[in-house]
Amino acid sequence: MLDVDPLTWDPPAGRITGIADGTVVRALGIPYARAERFAPPEPWPVFDEPYPATTPSPVAPQSQATFVDQLLHPVEGLVVDEHCQRLSITAPAEVAPGERLPVVVWIHGGSYVIGGGDLPIYDAHDLVSEQRVVFVSVTFRLGVLGFLGDGATVPANLGLLDLVAALRWVRANIAAFGGDPELVTVAGQSAGGDAAAHLMISDGAAGLFRRAIIQSAPLGLSRGRARMNRAMLRAVGVVGPDLSLDAVLERQALGERAAAPFGLSGGMPYGTQYGFAPLPAERGLDAAWSAVAPGIDVLIGSGDDETGMYVPLVPGLRSIARSRIVRPLLRWLLVRPLSEVIYGRDVRRFAARHRAAGGRATTYRLHRGVTTKPTGAVHMSDLPLLLGGRAAWAGSRFVTEQDWAEVERRGPAFRAIWAEFARTGRVTAADDETLTFDRG
């Protein structure tokens, strides 16, 4: 997999050994916190002995997502662990003594129920090598173990609390890896973008990051979820500490079924809950985001055809989409309106509120992905331009083998835009065939 060539770092967390991988170095699967089931995270103790950070982070317990298997290459050998609070660091191989590089803390997507920080599609080798940033990918609790609780017997936002704990670890330790703790950008796509937005207003996260990149966040589904959450809690019932993980996931599925009648929100039933630590009550959201706006630069956007990702997965729509006559109608009557409601509309609202409160916000619109027809700039179609490599993406539903040359042509410019924002909080690249910007 990687050429094992140990390197050593000495952060306050204790000595860590990692591996060299060509032009980058990696420290993989570092524990940043620990927690018993349904307990808030606690800092991991200082390592008594050198910690061998040579194994990717495990993924949180999760059900198999058949639709993802249809879109992406299968990942072999994934380790599942309920105690998944781990992070991995990728940094340039050559960092001068005292050099402090921008830090990007990546939060993976997956509707808060699937995914992991060290999946191949999130490999930051090219971003780090080209742009000289330090990249931190975080794995955290998901689903019923991370994002469903009554706030009394079970905390409601444990996965978000994990992320706050990870940011604290980064703040305390990243300088040892060449990163600047004063120049941290939280970035995420889909549910990861949603989490990045909510970390801005999370109690305990103030001062832990300076910028936020919010990619294709389903902010249109984030409000008005209290009744759905109560229905899910009733359906799931008590999940005891001794219940097996298989049984836990069966309970999680009961919660998903209970959420189904609640419309679009039921499509992402697990997620942040307002009014429970570390988030304010729903009525206080706008005030909370306005209060933090002057201290956090924001880059936020989405694609023209986000919901088009799901078209090939619906048997009836898949057959209709093959018709050259019907395909444009499907795009304009279904894909684009739903994309606007779930992803696009709140980009403009978020940016307008942020600017009105004295913050700096840049919005972007992705017009063209490297995807198979007829999906256009669909959900996740920006990721191959930013993270992952040929082995992760080429031949998937997102990038055909013959289109990979286009990824290699456009990817460096895309990565440069994201890295420039992490360094300066600004986007100066000219509008092009892929992206347009509104700098406000």
C-alpha cells in the first residue's frame, strides 16, 4: 500500500511515529478522544510510548449502503470500531524548521450514517503535495450512536462533540506536524459541510478554526426536525450499553423508517439537533451564526444538479433518463428544483446573513462535474477534483475511465482555489467553465 518509512513527531499528545509516502508524510489513525457508548468524548491521555500511526482510522459502525456501492468502487478490508474517534494527518514531506502551513480539517460526508475519514476518495496526497497544506481527516460517531438522543439520558449530538474534541486536539498538536494552529480551516462535503456550518456555532469550538469551507451541505433539511426526532426516538427505544452492534444498527433502521413520513427531512434522518449541547435552540440559530460571522471566513456553495446523483439509482427514473427527449425535462422539472430546495437556496441565505453580520463570505456554483451523462454537476462531483486519485474514482459512476484525463487537467486549478482560501480567506481565481463565484 505505502512504503513504510517511519517518521517521528513529538506533539504535546506524546510521541507519534508515521510513514513516508513519496512527497507527503502520513500519521494515520491517531486517537484524539475516547468515550463509552452514549458518553461525551474525553481527551485521549498522553501516549506513554511512541504511538504507531501507521494504520488508517476505522469507520464508525454503519449499515451497508447499497446505493453507494452502485456509485463507487468497493473498499476492501475496512475495519469497523465503535470507538472510532481517530484522525489522520497528511503533510508535505519537506517542512522547514519553524514553518507553519495552513491546516485543513476534513469532515467526511455520508448523511451522518455512513463513511469514514480515511476512505480512498478522501486521500489528500495531491492537494498536500501541490499546495503545501497540512490535511487532517477526522472520523467520528454516526447514526444512532452519534446523532440521536433525548438530551437527558443520551446526549443528542455526540458526533458533533467528537468533532469539537478533534479540533481541540488539532489546536494543541498540529504545530508539531508543520501546521499553523492559528490558520485552521474546517472543510466538509454533504453532511460534512453541514457539520462544518454547525461547528461555527457549537459551544466549545470558538477560536479553534478561522475559516470554513461548506460544500454541498443539505442545509435545507436542517430545520424543523424536532417532531421527526421525537418519532425516531420512540421507534428506536432504549439502546443499552450491552446491545450488540448488529442490534444497534437494526434499531437505527427503525429510526429511519419512522422518519420516512416526514418528507425531505426523512431522507437524512440522523443529524444535528438544536437546543441540545453543543448547539443553541432553533430560534437562536440566526443570531448565533451572526455573532460568529466577523471571526470566520466562509466559502460555501453547491452544484447545479446536486440531486441528479440519485437519478441512476431509481429504477423508473434510470430508464427515463436514457431518453434524449425526456432527459432535459427530468433535469429541469425534478433535479434542479430539488437541488435548489435542499442545497442551493440556503447557500445564498447563509452568505447574505454572514455578510450582513460583518463576516466575509464567498459563494460558488459548480456547473460541470466529470460525471457520466445525464447527471451534470451532481452531488459529490466536485470531490474527484479535490481529493482521491485515479484508483478511487476512475471507472466509477462519477468519472469514467476516459474522463480521467479531464480530472487531471482541471484538478490542480480546483485544488489551488481551495488552498488559497485556506491560506488567505479569499478567492481570486477568475470564473471559468467549472466554477463561478460571488464574492459579495
